[in-house]
Amino acid sequence: MRRSQSVLFAVIALLAAILAQPAVAKSVIPAPSVSFARFDLGTGTRTRLAARGDLTLATGVNEGSWLSSPQSVPFAFDEL
């Protein structure tokens, strides 16, 4: 009987630790301040793209590129 109580207590303690983990993570990590911006696709450097307001390949080409001017962001990020 004593051993089953110990096992039950260990299982309950483990479940409590697992279930409490997301709540701890939410309180420790602050939410980032996110600000999205729309790019003016008519500006920037185009290579083999049509000269319209969008990014469309020029006639007869299979690839092209567009390079925007540098954009600053008010928060740190590691993925785009």
C-alpha cells in the first residue's frame, strides 16, 4: 500500500510539472512587439522583371530578382 502511494504521488508530481511548464514559459518570455510593413514593389533594383507595380517575370525569361532598399525593424528577429 505504501509503495502504491509513492508511485501515485510520483506520477501526480510528474504530471503537475509537465502541465505547469507552458504557464511558466508564457510568463518568462515576453511577447515580441511586431510591426508589419508593406513594400513598394515599384521601387528597388529589378533584374529580368517586367516594369509594372508587381513582381512579374519579363517575357521570355524563367527567373528574375528584386532587391529592396534596406528596411529597419523595431525588434530583433532571426527568421524571415
